[in-house]
Amino acid sequence: MQKGMHTDTERCVRAVRSKDARFDGWFFTAVLTTGIYCRPSCPVVPPKPENMVFHPSAAACQQAGFRACKRCRPDTSPGSPEWNQRADLVARAMRLIADGVVDREGVPGLAGRLGYSTRQVERQLLAELGAGPLALARAQRAQTARLLVETTALPMAQIAFAAGFASIRTFNDTVREVFALAPSELRARTPRRQGASTPGAVSLRLPFRAPLNPDNLFGHLAATAVPGVEEWRDGSYRRTLRLPYGHGIVALTPNPDHIACRLTLGDLRDLTVAISRCRRLLDLDADPVAIDDQLRTDPVLAPLVDKAPGRRVPRTVDEAEFAVRAVLGQQVSTAAARTHAARLVTACGEPVEDPEGGLTHLFPSPESLAALDPGTLAMPRTRRTTFTTLVRRLADGDLHLGLESDWPRTRAELLALPGFGPWTVDVIAMRALGDPDAFLPTDLGIRRAARELGLPSTPAALTARAAAWRPWRAYAVQYLWATDSHPINFLPV
């Protein structure tokens, strides 16, 4: 699968005829005879090839006048893997749109974050996706509205506001246009469920491309959880979220065919952002088949992939938070890093109320950490300098680790900071920036795994051998780490 797949008509037709769910989100099929667009795996009888037109986005289908299929619900398919494996303008723009930037700051705000003019951003999005930023944001609002209509008992006026619509009329018109049903008809078609008893709570399913191995994904999050901010409880990973309009708490539970997500939000306008960040945290838009096929070409990695395919890279919901935690974890154990982080949370974290009682704080913001007296930090002087320099740069806005980050430039900026060596920069690139090719040849666990598997164990020689794993070296890291008995590699019980 590759960029611009919708232009390969023959391949798209084959995917539709075989109802291949691996292609969901890569392209959309618009049917000329019905005026409906579908995901490739739609269960209905495929139309004749001459009646199919392929688009790269749901927004492009909607702009061309097609309505969403009521059977396959193409708006709920996993997102395109392209946006999380690329660092070009279009990919960065799509990550920001998914994070709600257009709704909050408009197209000028999106362009400003990317460092381009609005005309340049619009032109590139239109060229690749067949829709501009406003249309893409509109498609996302429609999806959020449908989710709230179907999973909550909220009045329609509140749903319109929460989904980001400027008026009830616009909300009604958009839902009718996209889904060919009025909002009340959408709700009537949904089976009655037991509603969430907590105010502001929404329960939903997060789809993903199979296979997905939850062991290292949830094992890593549980083993490194910062008390007060994160916890593993009753088979779910729970944590607090700092969001644009307030804060939230999420519980994420692995299931065979989806991730159950229960969100409790102070402001429902944060729903789209919270979903986007949870998907990013769990790397749910990855294409595991393409990744694993590439890694299997190495005879050493092939048995590891075959044993437990579908490993994801555990990422983060807050890039600045992860960078701080990476510094706290330099040259110390996982337990020690958690202790350092917990002290900072107690000292500087913003208190929150958890209806279930297990979580107490948001992780401290860079601004609150920058205001700390460095003398109170229980760490060596050199690491204290590393920590204070990082949080000051983040608080001042001199260093950007957000979704708009240009990966090579951000790497260079991090390497220029005192105390930032290749390991710290690469782990931030892998888990915070989302670079799928980030590699950790100096990591002790990776070097130990390499020795046991008969791979070169020196950083230079291992890096040379790992060239064949590109552009998926971050996923190779997960398979190498999984050879160890560390708790990060096992789903908690």
C-alpha cells in the first residue's frame, strides 16, 4: 500500500471485490449508480467496475455529492496510515485537523502552525486528498456528531455544539447530506443501550487494522504508569488527559476486534481531540500487515513476527509530557523514573476528580515545571540542567513537539540541548513525534536482544544491519524488546 493508492483503479477494484478490510481508510469507493460511498470491505454486493470511482478521503466523496453507506459506515473506518508515517506538509496538516485545530483556530491557524500560507496548505491538501482543510474538518465534525447521536442521550443542540458546528441548522443539514438521515432518524436506528451514568461520559469502540497484539502496547503503558496520572485497573489502562477546553479521563480496554474506550470529559467539545489522541497513543491507524511483511524479510526477525504479529508502538497523548518523562528515565530503572515523575505530579500537577477514585492529577504543564526551584529536584546536577533547559524551552515556545513538528528539524533541536544524546532523542522521536523509523541501537535491551539473536550488538553494526528494516525500525524495536522478560512486554493481569 502506498501514497495515492486511489489512483490505482485495478488494485482498488480487486480490494473491493475481495472485501479486504486491510484497505479500509486507504481509499473510499463511490458508486455512481447509487450516489453512495463505502469502505472497501463493505458487505454489500460490489458494483460493476465501471460504476466505481475511488477517492482518497471521505471528505472528497462528500464534496463530490456522495452519501455515506448505512451498512459499512465508511466514516468510522480506521484512519489512513499515511498521516502517522510521514512528516511532510500534508501528513502534518492531517494530524492537526484530526486534533481539531481547524475547528479551534481556523485555516489560518492551521497554516500558521505549519509555517505555510493558507493557499499553499489548501493547494496541497486538494491535490492529494481531493478536499481542502474546511471540507476535511467538516467530515470529521459529521463523524463526531454521528458518534454522539448514537452513543449518548444528549439533546441534539448539545451534540451540535460538542461536535463543533456553528449552528443547529448547519448540524442538521450536514448530517442529512452526509448520512441521508436526519439526526433523530440516526438515533432511532441505533439499538437501545444502557447509557453511561457519569455526566460527560461517552463509550465507543476504536477500530483498528488486524492483527493487533496488545501485550507490549498495554504492558508498556501499565509498567511505566505514573501514579495519580495513569493506572491499570480491571483490565483497562486509565489516565487523565489535558485537553483544549478542559480535562478528561479515559479508560482503554483491549478486545479482539476493537479497543473499548470510555471517556469522561469536562467539556464535550474535546471529544474529537480525545479520540484522536487515544488512537495515536495506541498506534491504531498503523498498517500491521505491511509492517510485518517488511520485517519478515529478515530471517532473524521473521520468527519473532510470526510468534506475535501486529505489535504497535506505544506512543503518547502529550508530547511535552513524554519528553519530560524521557529525561527522568535517563540511566535509571523504570521504577525510579516513575518515582521521579510521581514527585513532580504531587508538587506541580493540577488536581482532578476521578469518579472511580484512582486518578488524582493531570501531568504538570511545562509552565508549572519551569517555575520549580531546581534545588528541589532529586537528581544529579547534569540531569537537573537537562531537565530545566527542556521545560524552559517548552514553556517559552522555543521548542515544538506537537503534531506539526518537522521530524528532522526537531531531532536537530533536541540534540542541541544539554544532556540530550541519541537514545533520548530517538525515544522521543519514536513515542512522542511518532516517527515509525526511529531506532535505538544504544538501548541496553536492544543490544542484549541483538546478542541473543545473533545480530550485531555494537550500535554502528546493528544500525547497518537494520537498514533492511526501514522504514519500520520503530516496530522492529518492539519485536526486539519483546524477547526480554521485562513487564513492559506483557499484558497485565
